Amino acid sequence: MGGFLSHLKPEQNQEVLNASCGPIRGNIYKHGEKIVDGYLGIPYAKPPVGDLRFKKPVATEKWNEPLDCYKYGPGCPPSGMFSSMCHDWMTFDEDKCLNLNVFAPRWKSDEFPNGLPVFVHIHGGAFEIGYSGYINDYSLSGTIPLRDVVVVTINYRVGALGFFTTGDDVAKGNYGLWDQTLALQWIQDHIGSFGGNRNNVTVSGGSAGAISVDMLALSPHSNKLFRRFYAMSGTAYCTFLVRSKEDESHACHVFANYHGYSGNDSPSLLNWYQSLDVSIFKNTPESKRDFSSQFFFIPNFDGDFFPKPFDELRREAPKLDAMVTIGEYEGIGMMFNLPACSDPKDPLKNLKACIADSYSPEVTRNHGEVQKKLFDYYTKDIDVTDQSVVARKLVEFLSDYLFNKAVFHTAKSCTEHGNDVYMASFDYFNTDGGLAPQYETFPFKATTHGSDAPYVFGDAIMNPFNPTEEQLKVMDMMGQVVENFVKYGVILVDTVLIMGGFLSHLTPEPNQEVLNASCGPIRGNIYKHGEKIVDGYLGIPYAKSPVRFEKPVAAEKWTEPLDCYKYGPGCPQSGNYAFMCHDFMTFDEEKCLNLNVFAPRWKSDEFPNGLPVLVYIHGGGFEIGYSGYLNDRSLSGTIPLRDVVVVTINYRVGALGFFTTGDDVARGNYGLWDQTLALQWIQDHIESFGGDRNNVTISGGSAGAISVDMLALSPHSNKLFKRFYSLSGTAYCTIAMRSKEDETHACEVFAKHHGYSGNDSQNLLKWYQSQDVSIFKKTAEIELDFSGFLFFVPNFDGDFFPKPFDELRREAPKLDAMVTVGEYEGLGMMTGNPKCTGSNDPLTNLKSIIADSYRSEVCNNHQEVQEKLLDCYTKDVDTTDQSAVARKLVEFLSDYMFNKATLHTAKSCTANGNNAYIASFDYLNTEGETDPQFAMLPFKAATHGSDHPYVFGDAIMTPFNPTEEELKVMDMMGRFVANFAKYGNPNGKNRTGKWEKYSLNQPNRYFKIDYPKSEMMESFQNGRLKVFDEIEKDDLRYHKFLGSSA
């Protein structure tokens, strides 16, 4: 067989590793300049023979003489119908089968100073066969270990030796699961010797191995020995591979009776099994099987490894990240050895037989009715004389019954009990690569059981794996998926994911008491934090169902109690980032205008008129976004605990929020009008929740940050709050604002790509009104002839913005402002910017992004401007040094997209009599869980959105499980934000802190936020922004709507 690197031979290392288990020698696997050390066949338990056959395993003792671990140790002798699949090169030995293999990168990683993450894989084989040596060692060493991960594979007892039971205390069974548990304990005790971190272990498995890892996640004997699990095609709820102890004991009796056993009690049955040679266990009497499922020796619900029912165990288990996957058509791979599928010429007969076998009398009382219901369901609306159609339905039933329903059950169960879960279907199938021989006998070709394994481990069980160029790319993708899950508990493949916050494992308590609020009677959640209680009301409607492309209308007061226990739906998403949305998010155009209130239950003597209010507006490039990005439990445990009412809102995004015809037919900016109506709702109703309508601060991140500055400018909204806090973005971010003419043009480009052929505003409006919301996601293939990569953004409409921005600032009420950026904003924007991914050459990308940013419609002398910027950012840089140029590319992105706009707002606010505070958030803790996107970026630093988890307790890009140091940073950021929301000064009531007000006398002086020391600094962005002062004099956007350059 062999994997994609099986033609290579490792080099035996003569040096001895003095591991804590004992001195050891292993192999050297070379991959370019990287070396992986492999130690094969390490014993983790004493021989399970003699008195230890059918007993729990006993840990091996430390040895003193060097142990040569150059080749795979033997596996457990197989049992049952699949034992014929074992090959001559496989070795089996009951005496020596409890061994494992370690593949350890020789290098260390600065990202993981406490040791590399550990990935454990448990082989499959229906619990009757299987062997860690299925996976070629050289191929395996060239996959996950090259991603800074220690990989461990294990052998355990299978078949009769692993799962025989008498159904009572004489022989409880599940010895194979106890073996796996002991192997995990070995890892806890010894993996540090191999460079691994015992506190960052992920267990994975395929098929029966997948079922095993979920069972290990349930059992209190094993579930504290790892942090995450990855189940590939199988979970503990696969009912065909787990039985009650009575049913499994019966299966063991059937086997024994067939082979001559005549006893009738448990001790004699145990003695009979103990006396047998292992070869007999291969001979399973299929004709004598009178129980459901074709397997004799499988796990049982023993009352020991599983002391309680599965759902109870899940509820009591520690919180574990989970990734559960299936193949597109799992059932195809199960047909070739399934007795009920014995007639290849009659799939209808096989379907009936499979259903009957799956739901026999011992499975369900009303088996006849259940069998008929299933048969009718899977044959509904098909021609039962069409064998190919029926065969597909047979495969669908097998897929659903054997694996799909179990995987779905585990995903639900884990999620219900506070675990972060990812569920996926592996659908990739390349007919150009080598196909497994059994495909010739299948009714159709598709991805099936185990199809994903070679793309993770570089080797296949059923056929050789010689990947094509395309398959190598799939290997890389799957490697990224597994790597990021193992390292961070999050999945990332050229995208970012939404994860739970630092308190996401807590469950709120629904409150049955009704609050008679001025908006209408309402019920919400109770969030308990020690002795403090925060009341949360989620999904409160603040507007009527929005009429598409019209300003919002306030919701009317309701009279019946409204249950507000969960986040309401967000606005349907648009554009390039829409793929970032996940199954747990709900979107509904009709019900999207809702908000959430987190209200401290206590009162404060300091604020007799009600607590200060902090409003948060989500980001997302104005094309996506959802208030539910922030985990509600985590959010309730941050700013609200500092005597502040927090409100988060949804608003229309993308085409629904920002389409315009550039005239009175459809002016656009509906998302900004939504935000304004939400602020009016706060003015009208926040007192019912204990808030002070006269002490409101609005905040937002990214597009939300741009929004709050826009709200501070518009005369329609700027009297509805007292302060604003912009986290990475202001109204002067030209990437997310256009003239009405330019935005109309972008809307027309989109429409024409999708078939629109009209030429006036009314027809354009009607076309957009007639579209299903799903079409607004389809922007990736559209060729842009305008600056930027976002289609639907705010425009200078003459209505929400009746005058240029600088004039509006001059006329606006005095508002305190706090504006911040990440140290290197541009890092976080590279993965989503097409101009930064078009080439592997950062200099080419720098030229491309400069050219796109300053096109002819942006400035008349665009070529001169482009040359000037390129010269500025490559001055004194060796342009052949890719890492140096990549840093300059990041600096340009940071400056162009956010930094110059942030400085402009600080100057504008200060020049017009407002108190302003400017800061750069520079803190990055590489010992915490690093954002997975950093793996694809040129260097690591605080970037766009890095400050969010330290304010709101939740991160969008990665899980947030703060270290002790990070909790201190949270406390620091919480004080800054709460002080600003309460007093308009981040230093607090007495104004004695270090963060100075922005001054035009020292225009580059700013506050650097870091830990352990934050301080005032003299040169914002090292003075780079001077180059834009001259450029903006010729920037047409400043002449059209922004005002003169500050």
C-alpha cells in the first residue's frame, strides 16, 4: 500500500533520548531542512496476556537500557468478518500489542514555549481489526508534524480481546477503551520528553477510532486527559457499534456456543474465552447471528467506563472543543462487506434487508411499523424499478443510519452543553487520482467513509495514495484545518471564524419574571457573576420589518410579554466576506432590526439618574456583521460589571443597507438610518433597563467604528449621545465611503454582472427590489473598475450627510472622542484583500494595492501619486528582502486604510473644540491562544480587532481563553472604556492617569496601550503619515465630501 512518501526510508538514529519513560532510540525523517524524530512501538502497558487477558491494562514500568524504536510494534490480533482485510506485512502479537508511536518535530516554536501541541490518532476497524501501522510512517511524518505538532498514534486491543464481556462484574468488557485511556495517561506523563505540551492535547480517530474519541470525551475516566477531539466518520451515538451490556454479552454467547461452549454462567464463559487461541476469533458465525449489527465484539454500556447515560456524561464532562466530520456518502464505503447488501442486482431487496436488520425486534418494540416508515421515506417519490435510483437511496439510508445521525447528535449534544463544535462534510473527490478497487463494485462514485484520511495523514488504507497536484492542494487545505483546530480549537482555511468568548461555557438562566418596559413587557436571561447579576434581553425589535430600500420605521409598543432569551437574527449578508458566516448565525431580512440590552441589576449611588450606557455597533466592512458575534455570556461579564448598561445592535448591511441610485429614488445609507433609530430607541426606553438616556456613549469596531464617527457627524444622529469610541476606523476611512456617484456606479456594476440591462434609477431600484437576498453574496467573480474591494458602503448622499464632513464636525454638538488603532492594522486586512493575495511577491502586491488605492477617479495625477507612495514606502529598504517589503506593505495598508483617518478625526475633533484621545493598541501575548490567521501573515503583532477580546471578553477570529496576564490586560482595558463611558475621560473621574488628551500642538503624540507598561509616545506611526498631507490636497474624495485635508 503505502502513502505519498512511502518510497523514502528513514535513517536510524544511534543517539539515545533520555525520556521519562526510559532511554530510547528512534528514526530520523528528513523533509527539506526539517527533521522529524520518530519513535515506533513504544510500550505503554504490560503484556495483556495470562491473568491480564480480559482485564484493564497495567502501565509499563520505566526501563533502564536503551530501547530501539525503529519500526512499528505489532498490533492486536484481529477478530471477526473484517480480519480477512489484514495483509501479510502486518504483524500481530497479543503479548506486545499495547504500544504507541511518537512523531516529534526536532525544532522548537516561539509560539509554543511550553511545548508543541499534541495530536493523537486512534485507528479504526469496527473495533474488530485495526493497526497503527496502517499509516506509512514516512508519509505521516511529512504531514501534521511539519506544522509544529507532535503526533502520536496508538494500538489497542480489538475484537474479542478488546470487547468481550459477560455483562457483569466477572468481565465488564471495554478493555480497548481502557487501553486508549492508559495511552492518553502515558502522554500526560511522558510527552514532555518529546517536546509536546501535555496541556494541549487533541485526540482524533477515524471510523471506530472516531467513535472511540467521542466515548473518551464522555467517560470521566478519560475526558480530563485532553482538550479537544476530532471525530472523522463516527461518534459515540453510532448505535451499530455500541450495545447494552446484556446485548453484547448475548453476542459473546452466540460466538462461544457456535464454537462448542456449553456452559451457562459468567465464570465458565470467561474461562472458555481465556483458554482460546486468538486465531479462533476471526471465525464469526454470520449464519447464527440473531442480533442487530453484523459485528460481534464492540463497546458496551458497562456501568464502569460509562457510569451514566451518554447525555448525562456530556453534561458533566469538562468543556472540550469538538470537530466532527463525515464523508459525503458514508454508506458507499460500507456496502462491500455488509451481509444485508449481498445481492448487487437487487438494491430494493438490499434496502429492505438493511432497514430490517437495523431495526430488529430487540432494537425497537414497534419494529414492523418503524421499518415500514423508513422504507416509505427512502422510496418516496422515486421509481422503485430504477435500480440506480434505488441504489442511491440505499446508500443514503446506510449513510444516515450508520453515521450521519450520530454525528449530528454529537454536534447538538456538545453545543447544548457549552462546547465549541464544528461539523463538516468532506465532499472532495478526484477521479484523476488513484481510485480504491472497491469503487468498481459500487453503484456510483463519491466521497465516502475514510476518504478524508489520506489528505490528513498522507496515506490511505484501501489503496495506494499517489496524490495529483490538485490533491496536494487538498492535503494542504486539510492540513491547515487540522493544524488550526489542534493548536487553537478553531478552523481556518483562507477565512476567519466566529468563536465563543472567555465565559462562553456558562449558561444563562431564563428569567420568567416580566419587566414592564416602556417598549412593552419583556422577559430575558439572568447572567450570574459571583454575587452580581446582569439581566440580558436579546433580540428586542426596535423597528418594524424594514421595507426594502426605505428608511426604518420605529416598532410599536407591544402588550403581551416578549421572550428575549436568544439573539435575534441579523441582516442577510453581502459581498466577499459573506462566506465567513456560520451555521449558528441566523439571518432574516424581515426581523433583522433588533438590539440587545445587558443591564446590571444593581443601582449605583454615583449615578442616581441611571447607569451610563455604552452602545456597541458591530463591524464587517458594511457588508456582513451580526451583534451575536459577541458571545452573550462573555459580554455580560465585562463592561456591565463596571456599572454600565451595554447595548448591541443589528442594522442592515450590504446591498440591503447601502444600495443607492445616487438620487431621490434611493439615496442609500439605510444602515446608518437603522443605527440612528436604534439610538432613538435608547433615548425612549433605556430608563426601563436602569440606564441614563443623557449619558450614552456609542462605540464600534471596524465598519462599526466608522459608523460611530459618521453618527457623530450627521445632524440626524449626533444629539442622541454624548461620546463616541472608535476601535479601528473613523468617517475619514476612504476605503468604506464613496461619493453618491461612485457608489451608484458600484451598484450598477453589480447589477449588470447579474443580468440587469436598464439605464435609469427607477429600473435599477426595481431590479434590486426583485432579487432574492442570496444574490448579494455573489461578488467574487466581478471585475472591479473602481477603487476598493467593497461594493456596498455608505455614500455622501446629501441627506444623512447634508454637508462635507469637516463642516458637519464644526456644526455638531461637542462630543468627547476616543479613537484607537492596532499597532499594525494592515496585518488583519491582508487575508481578505484580493490585492494582497494575487502574488507571492510582496513588492508586486505593494505596487498593486497602491495602484488600486489611488486610481484615476481618486486623484487626477494618480500615476505621480502612486510613484510617490511607492518611493516613500520602499525608501531605505532592500526590495529583494521579501520580509522587509512585506512589513512595508503592512505599513501602507495600515496607514491608508485606518491610521491616516484616525489621526484626521483626532485633529478634526480637537480643532472644533472636542476632547479627543488617540491610542495605539500594541499588546500581543504570544503565550495565549494566537489568532490562527497569524500563520498566514508575514509577522505577528497587534492588528485590526486585536483589542476587542480585552474589552468585550470575546474574539471574532479565535477562541479567547485568557491567560493570567491577559486577564490583567482585560482589567486595564475595561477600566479605560468604563471610565470613558462614565466620565468622558479614560483616566477616570479624578483624571489622574497617563493617557493625555490629544493636542494640535503635538500632533503626533499618542498613547501606547501595552502590558506591563502603557505610556505616551511622541511619533504616531513613526511620522509616516506626513506623506498623505500633500497627497490629500489632490484627493478628489476630500474635495467631494470629506472637506479640506486636516
